[in-house]
Amino acid sequence: MTVTLYALEGCPDCERVSEVLEAHDVAYETHWVEAPFSTRNVVKEVSNQRSVPVLEDDDRSVVMAVPDRIVEYVETTLA
């Protein structure tokens, strides 16, 4: 399973998603992005936006960018 979380250090929503992933023992990698919004090109390439958090699940070809939906996805699909 290849799950990647694109996150920004100090971002409350990113921390919440990370905690949910860990609580459900989901293996994932964190790709830390830079704070300046305009430099988050890697996030834009993945999700067509620059906001974080973004969850990418390669195995299911899923990319999600809304924290509540990411949490729901983790709890219902990945847990």
C-alpha cells in the first residue's frame, strides 16, 4: 500500500489526519511541503491545488484534499 500525506508542519488539519492514520495503523509517508503557498508545486501536481493536507492513495488511484473526507476515507476504507 502506498499512501502519501502532503502536509505542512504546524498545520492543525494535517496533524489531525496524521493522528487518524496512526490510530488506524495505516502505513504512510509524509511529504512535507514549504510554507509559502506559491511554492507548493508538488501538491498542485498531485491535487490540482496548493492547500494541505492532501492524501494520495496510489493503490486505489485516490487523491483527497478535504480533511473531513480524508478522515472518513481512512476510517472506512484504509482502517
